[in-house]
Amino acid sequence: MGSSMSWCFVWLIITFFCAFVRSSDEVASDSLDAFVQECALRTLVHHRPHTGPLYKAILPANLSGMEVSVVQLRSRQLWSRGANFSNFHIPSRTMPVPHVKRLVLVYQDLGNWSSYYYPLPGFTLLSSVVGLIAYDASNLEANRTVQLNLNTLGKPISVHFGKLSSFSRGRMSEARCAALSANGTVYLSDMSLPTVCFGREQGHFSIVVPVKRKQKWKSSWVGGFAVGFMGLVVMTSVGMVVIRLSRKKRIAEMEKQADENVVLGMIWIGRSKMPSATVTRTQPVLENGAAL
């Protein structure tokens, strides 16, 4: 009983930890949107804005590299003419949901913070993450404004990207448009135009390419083959040298032993010098014992 309770407790801890890790990115991106919204609306209140002009929001120094801009529009203006600000082009016949008389469009360019707030395992960002979010502008001084949806009646919202990362060289054929949701879901689509993506609703977007996987097995196989071949050559050369040395040594020993055991004289036969025994063979003897 105690053992099973312990395992249940451990399982609950692991489940909680996994859920916390999975939701940490979502919390970070949601908190960023809330903070950016606050900065953008504070900018509008400070400038006492008219409908139409685009204002650049002032961000704290610790978010250097990130850019936020904001514009206030009438709903009927969005319906009749659409909106073409920053990286986004919203088509005409677009309406806010729920319907309001005035709305605020907040544009984000996360710059060098893109991969921090929207990490994409298995992909490399070719552009910074840009975002578009609409809010109710009925009361800009309220503590919290209502986020709106944009109904484009089936027409796409185009996202135009400027300068791409150096990783894009030679890899634009692999580039994909990525629509990034706050819960970590990524929707990929093909690029029909260079550096232009299309979306059916507001959100965050970027251009990505798959991470190149290094073929370690191929390089290791080639390296192993080269090392093995060189080792074989070296071992063959060393073996041949050892055989030659042992053969010379054996011949030298045989010659030394022959010199020590048998003393032979040398005679010349023609132009050749030949060994000759100093003792003659046994003299022939007749049957009666007399020598010849």
C-alpha cells in the first residue's frame, strides 16, 4: 500500500513538471502580448491620437531590439478600405468580432527576441517574428481592453517580411511560412511569393527552414575507412621490414655457425673461387690389406 502511494505521488510530480514545462512558453508569449498591449495603449493615451496615424510605442531598455507600433481605426474605415500598416495588409470588407465602433491594431516585430519567445525545435528562423493583434478602443484608459478577432470573409491577410537572415542563402526553396500560436502550435504553409506569407486571422508569423541534420554516419564511415587504409599500409610496410630483418639475421647466424664448425680451404676453378676440404678421402685398400 505504501509503495503504491509513493509511486502515485512521484507520477503526480512528474506530470505537474511536464505540464509546467509545456506551458512555460505559452505563459511567456501571453505575458509579452499583455505587456506590449499596455505599452501601445499608453502611447495612444499620451499622444491623444487621431484615427489613422501610426505611432511607435516606447518600450523599456531591456527589450532593446523589439519594435511595437499602434494605430487606431474606425470599424467602417477597416470595412471600406482595409488597413496597410507595418508588415501587414488587411483586406477590405474586414470586420471586428465582436463589433465595436473603434479598434486598435498593435503591430509587433520581436527582432532578436523572436527565438526566445517563440522557440521552434527543428526549424531555423529566417526572419524575425512579427505579430498583429486587434483590441477594442472604446475606452483606452481602462485597466484591461478586450482583444478582438478579425473576420476577413475568407480573404487572406498578407504579411510582408523585409531583410532575412543570412541562413536564407541558397535555402529559399525550403522556406516555409509559419503561423505561431500562443499555445506553441505551429502551422506551416508554402510561400507563394518571396518573403510574403498569408494568414486567415491575426497572430504571429515568421519564415522558417528545417534544421540541417549533419550526416555524422557518412563522415565517420569515410574517416574510419581512411584511417583503416592508412593503418593497413603502415602495418604492411612494418611487416615487410621485419621479415627482411629476420631473414638477414637468420642467414648471418647460419654463416657464423658454418664458419665455426667446418674449416674449408678455397681453390680457384677457372674464374670462380670454390671451398675445398683440406683432408683427402680415405685411401683405397686391397683385400689383402696392402695399400694401392
